[in-house]
Amino acid sequence: MQEKRPFQRRTDYEKIQSGDYYDGIRRYYDQVAEITVIKVFSGEFYVSTQPGEMMVTILGSCVAACVRDPVAHVSGMNHFLLPDTQGQDGATLRYGAFAMEQLINEILKKGGMKSRLEVKVFGGGNVIRSSALIGDKNSVFVRRYLAEEGIKIAKEDLGGTYPRRVHYYPDTGKVMIRHLRREEDLTLINKEENAYKHEIEDRNEKGTEGEVELF
């Protein structure tokens, strides 16, 4: 469900690397750039046919797919994390597949065609302080999923050890990426991503299916 919040003036969000992303405002109008900014958080996806929008997310170990049909003018972004840190079992892979299917199917419902999809994928950094290499597992998954679906990756920036801030401009397909190296960014993103990881694990223990929220 889309959260209705008043548009707010933001003149400095390019200068701030991660703090403004977690300020509780999901959607606002940037009067300087003259563009509507939509934030996509962990476990969410957003699909739009509206011009003049920019989707933004911050990724640590998580992966985001930016998908658009440039002919139908429909596009979207998701943000997901495979919940199992010990191995990619069937339940884990179903969670990632569900996140990708939800995004792609919603784009197709709005007039997109699978053969025309332009897909760009980002994230998968090994930023959670553990030996599980969660980012690598997410990167392997999204590449494999798209290959099995016969969808070519137009651009990717996956792996590494730093989180990323991703700005996606669906009108043109342009993506701007900033690798976040400040210690305060790493600490904040680790905190947020660990909280999301534990939330997924709690749902799995209770037998609740993985869900991706559309807003």
C-alpha cells in the first residue's frame, strides 16, 4: 500500500550519503532537480508508469533489480535479501524468486513485455560482518534467476565490500551509483540490514511465507 506523505523540499540529498534515506519520508518532490523521489526499502518493490520520477535505494548485502520496458513506459525497482545465511536451500531460493517475480509480473500487468525488458542489477556487497558472504549469495542468485528466465542483464554492479546508494531514472534507464565508504554509513546500513535479516528469519521460524511489499 502506498504511504501518502506530503512532498517535501530536498536540496541536499545528493550530498548526504545514507542518513536522509532513513528519515522516514518515502516520497518527496525535489524542487531543484524537479523530480519526484521514491525510496524503496528492504522487502519492498515499486512499479510506475508515471514520468518524472527517480527511484532510490541503499544496498548492503541486499540486491535491487531495476527493470523497465522502454516502449510501454513502465518500470520498477525491488530490494531483497535471501534470508538463509547458511546455504541456498529451496525455501531461500523461493524467497528471492518471489521478489523477482512480483516485480516483473507487475510490470507485465501494466503493459510491459518480457522480451523488451531492460534489467540492471546492483548490490550484493559483503558488508554484514560475518563469514557467510551473504552478498555473494545474493549476487549469484539474481544472475542465475535472470539467466534461467532468459532475461539479459543490461548492466550490473554487484559484489565488493561496500554498500551502495542507487538512483534510478526510469524515463531514460540511467542509473547513478555511489559506493558508501564512510564509517557512519557502514554502521547505519549494517544496523538496518541486520534488523531486516532477523525479521525475515523470525518469519521463517513462524512458518510465514516471505512477502514483498508493494507501495
